[in-house]
Amino acid sequence: MAYTTDVVSPSGINSLLPRRREPADNEATVGQPFTTITEYTEEAAPAVATLWRESAVEWPGGGPFGGRHATTEGVRHELRGNRPLSTFLAWRPDRVTGEPRAVGFLSLIAQPEDPTATYVGLLTAHPEWHGFGVGRELLTAALDRTVSLGLDRIDLHTWSGNLKAMPLYKKTGFFWVPDTTVRMANFLPMLLKIGPVQDYFGQTGADWYRDAVRTLDVTPDREMFGNAEVYTYQWVRDGQMLRARIDRHANALLTLETPHLAINVSLDDTRLPIGTTRHASVGITVPTGAPHVSATIVATGEGAVRASHQAHRTIAEGHHGSWTWPVSGTAGSQTKSRPGITSPDVTRVLAIVNETPINFAAAVRVVPPVSLSAEDVNPLIPGTSRTIWVTAQNELDVPIDATTRLTVSGPFTVDVTTRTATIIARGRYSFPVRLTANGSGDGALQLGGRATYLQQGATGQLGTAGSVDASSGDGAGQA
């Protein structure tokens, strides 16, 4: 086989961290070759087609590029049209001929909805080479390219039954985003741009892969740190630890601990009703024996979050410094955060430590102080009724006296038009409403209300509203 191309050079992750060169467990045989990673060129299309034909059995539905029917021209045509950021191939000598053989494939693409991240579009390893580090080396190349592009994260999708690959993904820095099936996110590209992180690996000689401390369970990565939902990276080498926590809604660094300092950003409550105030804090600890730290803090708010704070302090060894500032919410985005998608409502903290900038952020869930909702109404047949439940939600830290008013339009009537109740702090009150369809047509149930609360000796009032559509007609649905 005639094949020439440039071997991928270690420009990003591989220049920042010591390269993991020891073989995998089943590569320990003397003379066993290493995997070589290159970028795809059209000259390699025949080898790629062979790879996909021979790997089709591992893929539900037969796999991409036509699966077991993959052709050289089909590979060339599809890769010309897709235009990924990078396409990496893994090569090893054929066990019989010794000629270079494509045994792995990874395509790395951009994420239009998130310009700070790349995405693994396709990843496969030849079935005969599973367990030989092929997937690890391909993912390392993708991490390397993401770092060199200056981006913060690399994502991929898999399925929960992919028992072979899930531990590999987690070992190489990916986290299973809870409440997804199955999105995985890797924040190593962001961490590797941080000065103290680079210092840790450079000074300790820690290996980013071997020295990672991580459970590899095939389950979503749910973890709480205080009141924040986080992912935790941790490395230990010769008793020296590096730990970084990622706020999984802000997709940003929340805490950082090295042998020389610890920085922690927190909120007293991540839930922020509009019109109220929470407090954000940052603390910096310098361990005994570590050099003193000159720290400048600049805090801001984004989305529906309002925050502003600046301060400077020198922290001596064995001491701790902290700053606290108010955070408020406005009727801005109030966008419901989707799993794996960066929340727009955050408080950001730029910590400049000994002239080295480190960016942190904490996600804030901005909510209305009081909300009204009703369950969806399925179509009704004229002359029939259905019970639906209306809920008043109190997001405040004090009780409220809430009055809910209901009106309907179209051919509908309700048996309740007003309901008053006292709702405890952060509580909810639900009550049934009988909705009757008196004829055919469309309409809506309108919800309106007013809440009175007592706080710090003062009485306040809040208004709220909501609605739910309704329809009826012959054969429109079951009563």
C-alpha cells in the first residue's frame, strides 16, 4: 500500500502535558508497534472504505459511509461535502503483510450553536484492534486540535449501552451530561489554557491520562458541590493534587485547587427570584509554605443576572482572603437551561492571580417570584368535562397570600373562578378545576393572580399570569 501524509504534531494538549507513551495493557508484548495518528487525505480513502466495511458489524444500522457497502468514491464524496474541522486516522501495521492499515477514524466538527466547543461527529476503531489504545489516541488528537483552536470544550454523543467506549470516554476527560441520552462533555481544553494548571503538570511531571482520579461508572455524572451541580477533574502525582470543578450549567470553572493555592466561587443560593438579591463569593487560600498571592477580582453578571464588584488584595502564606457581592435578577432572558447547553444567566469572576488571569463562572437560575400554571388540556368532546390542576408556585423566601382568578374563552366554562390560599416560602399550592366544553371550537383558560407578602415589616404585592389552550369538537378526543 502506497500511503504518505503528515503525522499529527503535538501542538496543544501534547505540548502542555507529558505525552502518555507507555503501551496499553495488551500492548505490552515486546516489539508491538504503537498507533500512528494522521490527518485524512483523499489518498487514504480506499483504506477508510475498508475500515468502515470491516467495522459495520459494530454499528447499529451498519454504520456511516454505507457501512459494509462503503466505497472509495463514497468516502471521498462524503468527506468533501461534510468539511469537518479535522478528520483523523489511526494506523497500525497489518498483522500479516506489515503494511500500514487504517484501524481508527475520528471526525471533528464545529458546533454552530456553541462557538466555544468542537464536536466528535464520528469515532470508530476496527473490531480487531479494540483495547489497543486506538480510540484513546484518536480522542487525544481531537483534544489537541481543540486546544490549538483556542476553544474550551469538546462534546460527543453515544448511547448508554456502549459499555466498551463509555469508560474510555470518561478516562479521557468526558462527563455524561445528566438528563441526556447520551451527551458527553470534555473540559480539558479549557483547563489546559490555565496557567496554574500548566504549572502543576510541568512541575510534578503528572500524566494527564495515567494520574487522573476518576470513577468510570456507566452512569450520568451527577455531583453536587455545595448548591452547585458540577463535574470534578482530579489528578494526584507523588502526593501533589490538582482538582478543578466545572459548573455544569455555566460550562465554566467554578473551583481550582493546586499545591500552591485554592480558589472557590460560590453563591448562597443558585435560585434567584426576580426582584430579590443573592450573594456571590470568591475565596482564595494560600497554603503554608506556598508563596504569597497578589489577587485582583472583577465580577460581572450576564443574561438576566446583574452583578458588579472589583477588589484587590495580597494574601500571605497560610492565609485566606474572601470577597462577597450582591447578585440580582431581572426579567431578562429567564431562559430554561438545557442539559449540556451553556446557561445565559451567570455571574462571572475574573481572578488575576500574580498577573495570571483565570476565568470562573457560576450559573444562576433566574425565576419569577410567583408563577401560575395549568396542566395541558387534551381536546374535549362537546358536552363533556375534564378536571385539570392549576398550580401557584411561590419562589420567594417568605410566605405569600395568593389569589388566583380564572377566565375562559370559547365554548368553555369552569366551576371555579377564584381561589385564595396561603403558600409557604418556596412552596406551591394546587387545586382542581372542572373544565366543560359546551360546544365546538377553540378557546383558552386564562390565569391571573395577585400575591401579598410581608418582608422586613413591609407589605409587597406581585402580579402574575398564565394561560393554557383548549379545543373541542366532534371526535376531537376522549373525555
